[in-house]
Amino acid sequence: MAGNDASSGSDPEMEDESSSGNAGGNEWWKIVNRKRKKTGSQGSFTDSGKEEEALHQKILENFIIVRKKDLLWRTEESERFYAEHTGRFFYQRLVEFMSSGPMRAYILAREDAITHWRGMMGPTKVFRARFTSPDTLRGQYGLTDTRNTTHGSDSIESAKREISFFFPEFNADEWMLKEEPYFRLGLAEYNEERQIHTLQDT
């Protein structure tokens, strides 16, 4: 999905997501989203199935997948998501890109999830990512600073806000109270059909 910092109040073309200092040990879960790359005049996806599976496997190796959802946004939804940036130079570019094709959103969990995911993403600027962090997701798959493959919440506050936008049916407080302790104890298993982790025997 489109990697940018706009949803968390920063400029996607000026900030370096991998250097954020907002993450801490108590930030165990987060929102992540990813935009599939489009190339060519017809907007065809470049091997998107293989790329999607490769990313999903990397996520599976590093996180508990709490929720996953495939989405196709309309322009109105993109405008609403980025409303606080109306009038800024990158606003229209983001709105158009985020409504240009399919994307996938995740809620991921692990210790220091925010720090870990931002390290996996790499620098916001693709040119920098390719040369300084070529093994990161943006170093491998990013096209431009706007079309840089992934986004990740930079704090608990932005994660809660973005989870409510992408997963309005998900009650984060209820999950933390009723399910999170069992996930921490390792009582979750990966459900191949749903492609998320669920509590054992559920």
C-alpha cells in the first residue's frame, strides 16, 4: 500500500519513517497498510500476486496478524482519510494514488511492533532506501516517495485512529482486554484460510 506519513500528521516526502522515536515497549499492536504497485498506461499490476504473497510471508515471519482486509477506495474515502492535509502540495497526489487501485490493510501485533515495522519499511524516500537500506520493503518495491509501497502508524494514537478508519468493526479496547493476553501467552495459531492468527480452538 501507499507508504506515507500523511495520515499521522507529517509530510510524506520530508519525513523518514524508519527514524521515528515514538515507539515503545508497550506499543504491542499497530495498523499497517500497503498499496499494490501499478505500472504502464493500462494500470496493470506488476506481478502483484507474487509480490503480495512475498510481503505477507515476511509479515507472517515477524508479526501476529490480528486482522487483514483487502480494500478498494473511492476518491471520497481517500479525501476523508487525508482531510487534515487539504491544500498541501502532496494532498492531491496522495488522494489520487490511494484511490487508483486495490490495497491491503493489516492490524499487526508483537513487542515493539511500531519500531519493528518501520525498520522493515525503511526510509520514506525511495532513492535513499535503495542505497542505504536495499533489503527493506521500500528499498525493494518502492517506486517514488509517494508510491513507496507501505505505510505504518507511527504511534499508538495514530494506530487507534487508523484502525477505526480501516476496521470500523474492530474494537481495539475489547481486543486488548479479552484476547491480547492469550496472544502474548502464545495461544494463537495461524489460520491459513483467513490468513490471520486466531486463538486456538476458535
